[in-house]
Amino acid sequence: MDYREYIVKKLNVEGVTPADIAMPPNSEMGDYALPCFKLAKVFRKSPVQIAEELKNTFTVDEVISEVSAVNGYLNFKVNKAGLAHEVLTKIESEGSGYGSSNVGNGKTVCIDYSSVNIAKPFHIGHLSTTVLGGSLYKIYKFLGYNAVGINHLGDYGTQFGKLICAYKKWGKKEEVEKGGIHAINNLYVRFNEEADAQMENEAREYFRLIESGDKEANDLFEWFKKLTLDYVQTIYEKLNITFDSYAGERFYTDKMQPVVDELRAKNLLKESEGASIVDLEPYGMPPCLILRSDGASLYATRDLAAAIYRKDTYDFYKCLYVVAYQQNLHFKQFFKVLELMGKEWAKDLVHVAYGMVSLEDGAMSTRKGKVVWLEDVISKCIEKAYAVINEKNSELENKEEIAQIVGLGAVIFGALYNNKIKDIVFSYDKVLSFEGETSVYVQYTCARANSVLSKSGAKISLPAGYEPNAQEFEVVKALAAFPQTVLDAAEKYEPSLIARYAVDLAQKYNKFYIDCKILAAEGDAKDFRLALTKATLQTLKNALSLLGIGVPEKM
Ligand code: ARG
């Protein structure tokens, strides 16, 4: 059990959560500390005074052995032997379930992520939504929620008319069959470069034919869709990503009219230059466009229908949209429209916004076909991982397999390590560094732990009453903090907290590894250190697996 939780329960001060309890890197003053500065506002007293008063009411026990108030901090010393024994026993018994819980109690969380566009490249810009959403999906399941992964496919729009037109003019069946999404994309790019007014007209006509159910147009469309999905599936497999539903924008074709009717019945729909809109001026936003002047629906119309459908179908507790911050306004607008329609559950919709990913060599543009495909980033990472591993340990067996795990981990970790809202520049050298704050570093720490354990050979038995030294205790404290970290990550929709946690734990373990002998130690110290090693390995594995990253035995 995390003693921060224990402390918070005992303190019983409103608003103080385990996340408020600090873990000072130097245990001299205390193993845990509550900074009282935040409370000063609430209590209208100085932090020093608050710390002093809290100290006086806190009774020590067999878990918390000492409390002191220093400069506005309330410091706690804990029973180190007790915490160590409790945590290591718990990890040993829970194994890959350590950190999981049932706080979700089966409540449903829909997560809309990746949401690829049919016939368009799956580029580095889709990396974040895919791995962020994929990680949130795993985190929620780990916490006992019923997570529903939804790929809201971009499979609706005039671009498919263009594609059919381009295919009819320039395409060959065998070529497209063979080239898959790349061939389709080339056709699309060529259309944008070469189409004249007549072709633009034809494209509009083809789009109309798809809409009206024309067989040939729909067969072509379905074929393009299949080729796209076959392709993205290979990427999802590599990144450990799964979905429960692929209901995309087209799925809502026949579900939009009822929304439009409801909007009209509730007097929310206004005519503006022939188009139908919901006026959001009172809320400081531009109008939400529902129908164009030609009667066509829009992105927002389909999202309104989708949200209502999801509520009806899944009765979600929350519905998350993992989509880049460029779409902030779109989400604010349609969430507001649902609220105005009287859907009290509109408050349960969350736009999980994230920043842009670019490569060191600059920007990309989809239109002109100058775009970095995600598959190329992945292959390059695996290739580079091979070189890095080979250089470090050329004797290693199964180098290819290991490079695969390490390279894929680096792609995922590179996208997840930073606070999600930050724009990031993806650097191959950085994400594949053994020294930096990387998955490679964490995986290497696991390999080190594995090697210690396999050399020891002996069955590990945890000694009772062992008093950990400073380095050992830092590892213990970090281990104890894992379950709370998972809860925080879910609450803030921030897998980066788990990525950072893994690096922090690995750093603490490595410090311990360098300062303390393990295999050459004796008696209880040796047993304890082996148990600590095993628990660290397990916890690092659990953390990485919530990000979708594997751990090789050796490196
Ligand atoms: N396909 C869209 C895009 O690539 C993302 C869709 C996100 N989900 C949603 N329900 N709007 O921009």
C-alpha cells in the first residue's frame, strides 16, 4: 500500500489527496512531506502555522513513526521496514496485476482515438492520437473500467468522389491491388495536382453517386476503404493497438436527420445565408454549421449524431476524444450544442487534446504528398535500434527480435514521454539513447535486473523486519507509488505520468545497483536486494505495458 494514501486518510484534511504528498529525494527531514502553501489560502493562515497545527493533532503509530513541522512543510518519517515488506509482498503476490484496481467498477469509458482517414496517408501526425488513446484504453481497463475503443473513421466526404474520378482516369486495378494505400494516395495527389474543372465536376458527381447508393461507386469506395484498413491494421499490430468499433463518419449517414429534426424542434436551428447553423455567439464562439446551403451535412453534424449514438449504445460514464488541439474549437462547439439540446451528459464528453509531432528535418504537408509516413518512422527506428544494440552488445542472440521491441518502444515512448499538450520534435537519436529519459533506458534496466536474477539462481525469500538503507528505500518508495501514478494518469488523461514514473523508478534502481552490492551481499541484505530487484522488474514491465511497450529479456 502507498503510504501517501495512508497519510492522507489519517490527516483527513479536505482537498488533500495523495498527489499532494511529496516524496523528498533526501529522507533526512522526512520520507514524505505535505507542503502547506496551497492550504494557506483555504485556512487563511500561514503555511508555518498550518503545519504546526496539523503536527499537533497527528498521532504517530506503527506506520508513521515521526511527524515534524519545518518551514511550512509537514514531514513524516515512516516505518521503513514495514513499508518495504508490505510493498514487496504485494508486488510478489499481484505480479502483472500490480497497480491495477477496481475503481472503475465496470463503468464504461468510450475512447475515440486514431480515427484515421480512408485513402489518406497514416502519417506521423497520427502517432500521438494512436498511442495516447491506446494507452488510455489500457489504463482504464487496468482500473476496472469497461473501455470501448472507437476508431471514428474519416470515411465521408467529397475526396472519395475525387479518388474515384482519378482511379477511373488513371488507375489500374492490379497496380492499386499491389500498391495498396500508397497507390491510392498517389491517385489522390495526382488529382489535386492535375484536375481541371471538368474533372472536379465529375468528382462531385461520383460523390453524389456514393451517397445515392450507386453500386459501382460504392464498390470502389469499399475497396479503397478495405485497402486502407488492411494497411493501418499492420501498424496497429506493431503498436499493440486494438479497437472495439470502427463505426466511422459514414456510419452516421442515416442518423443525422433525427438530430437536425431535434435541433429544429428545440428552436436551435437558424438559417444563415442558406445554411443551417446553431448560433453560439452568446458563448463567444462562431456558429456551429449543421447543414450547408446545398443541404449537405458537416463534420460537426456527424459528431453530434455519433455522440448521441454512443450515449444510447454504451451509456458511457465518460466519452473521450483523443484529437489534436487544432480541433479545440470544433469540440467546444459541438459539446455546447449538445448542452443546449438539453443533453445533461454533455458534461461527460472530454476532448483530450494533444500537441503536434514533427521530425527534426521540418514540416510536412499532406496535400502535395510530401508527408512522413508512420510506417517509415517505425522501420527507421527498428533499423537504428538494431545498430545501437549491436554496438552495445554484438554477442547478443535474437538481435532482430530485440531491435523490434526496442525500436517500437522508442516510437511509442517518444510520443508519450512529454506532457501531451506540448508540441514535440521527434528525434531518432534522442528516443534511442541508452542514457536519456527513454524507453531504451528503462528496457535496459529491466535487462540488467533480469541478469542479476538469473545469476542469483536461488529462490528469493523476502526477509522480515529488514531495515532498508537510503538507496534501497528510495526504490521502495518509488515502487509503492505506482498504483497512485496509474490513477493520476487516468484522472489527468496523461500517460506521460506513467512514462516519467518508469524513468524515475529505473533511475532509482540504477543508483541502488551502483551503490549497493547485490550478488556479493550476504544474508538478509542479499535476499532483500534480490526481492527488490524482482519487484522493480515487475513494476517496470507493468508500467511499460500500459504504454503498449514490451520488454526484452536481454539487451
Ligand atoms: N478523422 C479526423 C481527423 O483526422 C479525426 C476524428 C476525431 N474524432 C471525432 N469524433 N471527431 O482529423
